[in-house]
Amino acid sequence: MGEGVNKPSSISEVERALRAQMYIAERSLATVIFLSLRLSKPLFLEGEAGVGKTEIAKVLSEMLQTPLIRLQCYEGLDINAAVYEWNYSRQLLQIRLLEAAGERQQEALREIFSPEFLIRRPLLQAIESRDGKAPVLLIDEIDRADEEFEAFLLELLSDFQITIPEIGTIRAAQPPVVVITSNRTREVHDALKRRCLYHWIDYPSFEKELQIVTTKRPEISIELAREVCRFVQALRKEDLYKLPGVAETLDWASALATLGATSLNEELVIDTLGTLLKYQDDIQKIRSGRVGPLLEQVRAEV
């Protein structure tokens, strides 16, 4: 997997490459990325939504200077949406043209079931990559797909080949670098995990989150960045349906910068809670008497 790309020669090189892409990561994550590339094994990243799992695939694409192909999973995902389907409208048009030209039925069928009439979905695109570089294949939120799709994926990851009955078996010239993510809304089958190197990405510590905010949102002051990160860290200890991830922290920092804020106050937090929390019950719970105590806690810690 991943032949034809310049693989890093050390964990330190991975760390430097991640920093160059403004991705703040612990050494344990850099280590599993290094091993995934050197051992040519898929990387399975699990964790809550918004902690930076998908971003890893984007960073790898930039780091390896190779295309990123993304398959977004959802309930009911099937081969037609994930692998390939025939371009039926073009086939019908071609059939009419062949009939008008007096072609025999056997020849017409052979003509319309050729690669020219295939619509290539992400998995086939990743297998068929011919530009000399193995692409990065992101299979995002595998936990949203059905178990039947997981079973199909096992076969694909074992051989990196796809069989199309009308054409034959298509094998990867350069198997892709595979990143699979899961928000753990359900357990993914052990058979899939066994084929991968596994890493859990947790919510960041205050120090790491502050480094992320100051790196990616340099337009806000260090004082406001500290308050933002302290508030989010405190908010994650509340009993909420959906805790804010790093993505929400960065959105909030951008919103506060846009409003010209220099420090947090109760009115400002209440007005901008929708950038941090995405469920009305959570917003109502925090607005109902929790913003003040949380801000007091932030100021005490800062």
C-alpha cells in the first residue's frame, strides 16, 4: 500500500511534516502514522466528532504530495455509490446509435459495457490511479455505513482489487494510502480493525488546544485564546448531548475575532453559543445559569 510516494524515514520527519501543515499532534499519533506508511497498513482513527481525524487524511495528502480521494459513509451506502455504476443514459444513447448503424446485438452489448461507460466512484478511483503516485483514500465515518459495506471493504483492503463482471478484475498499480475514521456511533467489526493500525484521538489538553488555536487562528490575542480554550475545556465537563470538538473551538475563535472581542463576557458567550453547541437542549442548558459560573471558573484559572 502506498507505493510510489515519498515515505518519511523517521517519526521526527512525520512530526515536522505535521507541524508544517499546522497540525498539532502528540508523538504517539506521529508514530502510528509513520508505521502505517512504512508497513503499508490502513490507519484506523477513532474518536469523537471534531477532534481532527479527517484532517489527518488531508494532511497526509499534502505531506505526500498525492491526491486525496474521499468516500463519505452513510446508512445505505452501496457499491453503486462507493465503487462504480454504469452510465445508463449514455448506454441507451449509444444503443440507439448502434442500432441505427446496423450493428449486431452482440457487438452492441460489448461496446456499451466498456470502461468508457463506467462512472467511477471513490473506491474505483483509488484503485485505478495511474499517475504514478498512490493516492490517499479517506473512508470517512465508517460507523455510519451498514455492516454489509464493512464486509465488502474487508475484501477490498485485502487485495486492492475490484471485479466488474462485464469487464474483469481491476488491480491497483499503486495501492492507496488508506485512512479510515469512526466517530464510534456503533462498534466497527474486529475483522476490519485487525487489518489496520489503530489510534484513538481524544479531546486535546488545554495546552494542546491553546497551541492549535494560536497556530490556526493567529488573528486573536493570546489572552483571548487562553480564555476561549479554558471555557471550552470547562464546557466539556458539563452534561451535554454533544460536547464541542476542536473544530467548534476554532469556529468560536473565528467568530469572536470577527466581532472584535478582546475578552469573554456573559452576553458575548450567550450570543455566540451556536458556534460551540449544535443542539438546542445543550444551548438552553448552558444559557440557563451556567455561563456565569463557567466564566468565573475561567477567570480563576487564567
